[in-house]
Amino acid sequence: EIVMTQSPATLSVSPGERATLSCRASQGVFGNLAWYQQKPGQAPRLLIYATSTRATGIPARFSGSGYGTEFTLTISSLQSEDFAVYYCQQYHDWPPLTFGGGTKVEIK
Amino acid sequence: QGQLVESGGGVVQPGGSLRLSCAASRFTFRSYGMHWVRQAPGKGLEWVAFIRDDGSEIFYTDSVKGRFTISRDNSKNTLSLQMSSLRPEDTAIYYCGTSYGSSRYFIDWGRGTRVTVSS
């Protein structure tokens, strides 16, 4: 099973600032990585797939990068609606499909 | 964008059974792989099960093998999860989700249905 590790667990950022979230895989997943956003009481929403491709309707301030075992989600200028929990997920080697533990982005 | 609506959650005693359903609309259900993903209270996301678009391939996470059964009815645009021998650790919100082709990321998600296993 591929273990996904996200850091930091919590990120405190001021509105308008840049946020950088990290995701590490226990073994290489090539580019088969997705990111999701989840707000309290809501279902997750797909943000990015294939490491860097934004899903339909996702603003350009969200970008993804990386390859192999190290991945990054960057939010270039945080808006109020971006404060949420973010999860990464690998879909290279499965079953099982595995998620990281999440990074909570909170208002500083 | 597809719409998914889960139902069937509730409170059940340990060892009991429950059947979850997911009604799909606004997309061609028979063309998409379908998944169940769960989230225990205050915890992260855990993939539970997958069924291929035509039902020919099914996978489960180890902790539910032999207890849960995923199925689909493409004529009714419905996904199901039959859960038996339920344990307290199965307590979670259960989401259904879609994937397409050979890429197993989750494109659309339902709002979830809550399952509580408690005596």
C-alpha cells in the first residue's frame, strides 16, 4: 500500500498570501496524483488531477506540481472561500486508492 | 457535472447490516466507474470500494472484504453498498464518487450518508 503524507497538518495564512501544501508518497506514483478541497459539512471537491491539470471550474490561482514522490499544491493568493482542508490522493498503484491525512488551511 | 445522491444511512448495532444507495443523474452512469469513500468523524478520507462501469471488476479495501458488497444497476442509474457484520469502526459518512476510464481519481461526489454503528 502506498502511504501518502501531507505537511503541514495546519497552515495559517492571511488572505491574499500564497499557500504551499506538500504531499509525499511512500513510493513513486509517477504523475498519478489528485488534490481535493473539503469545506466543513461538505463533500470533497476535485481540484487537480494528473498532478497539475485543474478540474472544470477551478480557478487559476490553484496550481499543482511535482512527480514521483514529491508533490505541491499552491494557492497563489488566498481568498476567503479557500480556507478548507485539502487532501492529496494517489491513483497509480491500487487497490487501495490512498489519501493523505489532509492539510487544514486556516485564517491567520 | 454529474449529480449523486446517497441514501440509506442510519444507526445500527454492531453485527448488523445496512444497505446504502447512490442515485446518479445528469451524466451517462454506465460509462463511469463508481466508488464508495468514507470519512470517520473528524478524520480523513478512506477509499472503500470500486466497481467498473460494466460491473466486470470490483475491488475493496482490506478492512471491508467479506463484509461489504458493492453493486450497480446501469438500467436504474444506481450504485449500492451492502454492509454486513458492521463494526463501530465502520462509523463514518459514506460518499459515492465517479471515476472515468483508467484514471481512478474522483470526479464527482455525492453529499454523503451517515452511518453510525453503536449499541
